Amino acid sequence: MLSIKNILSLEITSRRSIFGWLNVVFNKYDPDRVKAVGPDRACSEWLLRCGAAVRWTNQTTFLHDYNHLPAEGTKTYVEEIDATNSCIMHRGFPHLKGLKHLKKIVLNKAPYVDDACLYQLKCVKETLEVLQVSENGSITDAGLLYLKELKSLQKLLVYGLPGVVEKEKTLRQLREALKDCQIKFNGEDF
């Protein structure tokens, strides 16, 4: 016989698995959708579904609401992504492929962002100039080292990453690979 405590525990676990499942569904990459609407539109749809925000070229404000996307066929190009407190995860990062105008990404307090996400940023290495990776316990030294491929990076802001345990060694390798990039770790220039 189930006690009240066990029933409540099952209910909480059930809710968590439902949200986890929804996050996986929201992050699903659909190559047919990309082909139908283009990479910028498909990427915007993914980000907005997951609670992130998008700023397009020639715009000064971010779009936060999926329901306010412009009509399909409208030419918009993603220039900046703010994924603060969003549920984006590595399954959705293939949406970044084909973005030709992306200059800045903020990955702050995004609990599903991990090293696999940072690995996939290489698909925007030609355009990405500014990257913030912060307040995340899943990022490790190995994940940060994937950023060495981002040769266009001009500014890297990194803080609140308890999984980075060899700070000096990791940052030295990043500095050697990204000579023209200003790197700040926990508020200090490196």
C-alpha cells in the first residue's frame, strides 16, 4: 500500500520527467523545418520555444515571445542570442548551423547547457565575436577548451563555473589559441 509520502514523491518525480521530456521535445532538431523556413527562422523558433531570446540584425530589442515571430518568409537574421534561464540543450545546438550573422551568445544560468553545447559552437566560429558562459555547474575545463576553435571571438566572459577545476591551465590554453580575444574569468582579465 502506498503512503501519502510515497504518492507525493511519485507525483513530483512524474512532473520532473514530464518537464524533462518536454525539454527534449522543444530541443529537437528538425532538418525539414530548417529546409522549409531557413536556418535563422528555425533557430529563432527553437530558442523561443526554450525560453531564450533573439535579437535580429537591424533591431535594437530582443524578441522573447514565440507568438510574436514575424510571418514566415520575412527575412530576418539572428545576430544575438540570450539564453539566460532557458532550457536549451545540446540536442538543439544543430540549429546554429547556417547562421551567417550571429555575433553574440549569452549562456547564463542555462541548466542544460553542458560541454557538448560548447563543442557545437564551432559551427559559428566564423561570425561569433562575443560569448558569455556563466553560472553553470555542468561546464568543465574540457568544455571551455572547445572554445579554442572560435577564432573570430573578441570577448569571452566566463564566471560561476564550479566544474572548471584547472583554471590557470585552461585559461592559458585559451589565451594561446585566442590571441586577439579579451578573456575575463570571474571578473579578472586573463
